[in-house]
Amino acid sequence: MQEFFMTAGAAQGKRFVDPVFSVLGAAREAIAKYGKDQVVNASIGTIYDDEEKLAYFPAVSELIKSLPPEQVVDYAPIGGIAGFDQAVLDFAFGKSKPDSYLAAIATPGGTGAIRNVFYNYADAGTKILLPDWLWGAYNLIAGEYGRLVDNYQLFTEKHTYNLPSVQAKVKECLREQDNLVVVFNTPAHNPTGFSLSKNEWEATLSFFKEEAKDSSKRIILLIDVAYMDYAGEPEEIREFFSLLTQLPENLLVTIAFSMSKSFLVYGLRCGALIGVSSSQRVIDEFMAVNAYSTRSNWSNVTTLPQRIMVQVAGDAALMEEINQVRASYRRLMADRASIFVREAQQVNLEICPYKAGFFISIPMDNAKEVANRLQQERIFAVPLKKGLRLAVCSIPTGKMAGLAGSIKKAMEK
């Protein structure tokens, strides 16, 4: 019998089981059955403290309680409430704000920013260039709007940044199409915890500037900085932003900023898309097309998190209080990761080059099989196409010891 659809052609057959949330669901079932002390939940990219309680900033919680209802429940303007754009630019760039034309528009999380770049800067049927180790939702967002994807290899065989692969893939794509969106997820890349250094960014930008000498091409870099504030000292990890100057007019840099991680308000769904260009007219166009996308997709963005962003940016003492707590969580994850990295070396377990952040990944060809074996031991990690992802952000320090050995054994079975 012929399969019957009520959906339009582009929607027919769309199905997706999210690997992260499905593993999270299995972990929660195991916790309910055996108790949290008997389960290692390495699935979800949210910070849990060492008592396995969801982390948040008390100062943000108190701020939310103090806001009058009319500042929370009213509609926000399409581009964001007054002061939101400047607050985002100041916070995102810190002391390394580039000497360029800048703009920011509110989006529902970093995901909304990514959606708008994929839709507004990549033509239907053309390729978006992504790293081979990646957040899987990039593929979904591209596919939803009829954009194709291709991948550059993020690492060399020696586990260093693979700029030659980026260069080769960019050249290949630009031979086939005139507009090209290239995605970088750094600092603290999801799912590996890798970060490009300032020198690596200098070399990368030099290459893109050279490619942009062909004025018939339009090159758009999308830098996803969702995990930036857990990648190291805040001003140090932002230094590469100062390089985003003297860009060719046909080289636009876009930045997906997320409040979810920086302010631990995952469920409030707020972020911003930032544009960086040497051309005012490119930035004017950036604001026009993305405001159109806002109105046509989600109308406007939730007011409450925008109010938080503006209030915190205008209160130095409040910002410092949040910064101190954020630094403590950054150290907590660094301590957890150091245990795993050290033990991985001891048991000869290969891992992707980790520098900081929420995740560590282990390369393997049979990640799903290994993940299933680990679940039998009540260890819940996320299988990816190229390996296994551990969310060190959610694993208490006391459960890190021995985890590398357990994974090594599961791989050898």
C-alpha cells in the first residue's frame, strides 16, 4: 500500500530522534530505578554541581524575582529591547571589540542566530561548510531550509588544527558557488572542547581575505561562541575578536551568541546574532534581513532574558558577582576534565584535543555499540558519527575517576 502523507512535499518523512535527549531520557530512567549514586549521566550539556544539582547564578535568580511584571510580560521590539544590542556587543567582545562596523539583533538562543545565517546567506541547494566534528543540529537546520552541507576536517592526524583542510574545502566550494557560509565553533568547541588560538585565527583570516579578492564571491564566517565563557580567562579567550578588522566588503563575519551558557538560563531561549563588517551598507543589510526573519519566524524574542542582559551590563557589582561564580564553574569543569585526560593517557585511550569547556570526545567507528555497552554499566554518553561525547559539565568530580578505563574496556569488548 502506498504511504499516505498529509504534509507538503518538503515535510514528508521528516523524523528525528535527538541523540542527546534520548540518552538523557535513558539516564533519568536509570536514576529513577537505581538512584543517582549508581549512574553516570554524561549526556546533557548543562552544568551540574558536585551534588548533581543544576547550576545557576543566584544573582540572576534574584534579579528575575525583582523585576516588575510590566518589564517581563510585554512584547519586545523586533530587534530587541532598548540597550540589548549594546549590552551584547560589550559583553561578547570585552576589551577586544574589533575596529569595524558592528550590529547585534536578538534571537531565540544561539540556534536562532544560526538559523538566520543559514537562511539569509546561503542559497537553497548550495553547500554550507561545517567541521566534521560538530553539533548535529547544524545539519538539521541546514536541511530544514534546503541547504546542503559539506565538511572540513577539524583535526590533522597529529590532533592539531587542520587549516589545509579548511582551505581545500573552501576553494572547492567557491568553484561551485558564489555564496559560502563557513562555520567555526570556538572557543570550547562542541563536542571536543577544542579552541583555535589567536595565531590560528590570524592564519585563517589571512586565507579568507585572500579568497575574498575575487569580488564575485561572498564569504560569510559564522563563529558559534556558545561555550566561550567556559574556555578560559574571559579577556584572553576574546582576544581573537580584535583580528576582525580591515575585512574585505565581501567577507562578513557573523557571531552566534548564547545567553544559555554564559548566564545559565538555558530555558529562557535568548541570544543574539552579531554582524562584523568593514562596510556600513553590509551591516544595514544585515539588520534589515534579520529583522525580517525575526518577524516572519518568531515575531520577537522573549523579553525577560533581554532585560537580564541589560540590567547586568549596567551594574558592575552584579556583573562581577556573576563573573566570580562563573569562574568557579569553569574551574570545576577544568578539574573534572583533568582527571579524565590524565587517566585516558594512562590507559592509552585516544581523545580529541581538549582545551576547555563542556565536552570531551573519544574518536571511534562504533560509538553506538560502545555507548550501548556503557549503558549496561549505567554510564550514559552520547554516540556521534565520529565518536563518543562526554559532557564533563554534568559529571560530578567524584565520578570522573575510572571513567576513561571503563570506556577503554567497552571499546575492546
